[in-house]
Amino acid sequence: MIDVNLKGVLFGCQAAAAVMGRGSSIINVSSMAAKRGTANNSVYCAAKFGVNGITQALAKELGPRGIRVNACCPVLVTTDGLLTALAEEYAPAHGRSVSGFLESFCSANSALGHLPNADEVAQYCVFLASPMASAITGQCTNVDCGVFPQ
């Protein structure tokens, strides 16, 4: 978990920054779990909190070179990986049906009545990479349909 979700981001940013020029943009995929801890999710939360710290520090370090660094922090996005993870015995779903857990979470938390899909997360990342986001750096922004407004 730490190797992929934290070290992978750190070393990926290091490799990217070595070849990037002015006007480039790094977009890290973090998580809502980087904003608040959740039960049965401590290692993942720690890794994603670290991703946000890396994002903010690199924004300051790479900004003078004209490289922007941001993070996208989605809430639960239904992917094969999420479904597999939630089915684990010690996952946040606590052994409940995964679909029931997601429906309950959405109903209790989402201002829009749904959770984001992978395409919506990707569209936000495309925006961050575009010239329209040229004044945005060091931000770790929720893509969460209003689950955790800030």
C-alpha cells in the first residue's frame, strides 16, 4: 500500500519533473481518504495524506520552474479495484455487501445523490492539465459530489 500509493507517487513525480519544462503540470491522484481518516483504512489514509503533502511541497519546489502540481481527491469511485478492496474482511464496508455499503454511503453523504464515476474524475484531471487551470497549483481538490464540502 505504501509502496504503490505513496512511494510510487513520489518517484513518479521525481522522474516526471526531471524532464518537464515550463508550463507542465503534474496531477497526482489522491483520495478523500487524504482529508479525513476512516476506520479500517489507516494505511491507505496515511499513504494518501502523504500524497497530498508531496503535492503541496512539490508545488512550491517546482513552481519557480513553471511546473504546476495538484492532486485530485475523489471519493469512492466504483472500479474493479475498489470493489475488490471493499470486499476484504477488514475493509471500511465491515463485511457488509459492497453494493449495500456504497448505496448507504451515497444516500447518507452525497449532496448530488450519486458518487463520481471514473470519467468525471478523468475530466477534472484534464481540466487541471489544461491552460484553463494555469493559476492553480498546490491544491488537493475533492471530486466527491458534495460528500465533504470545504
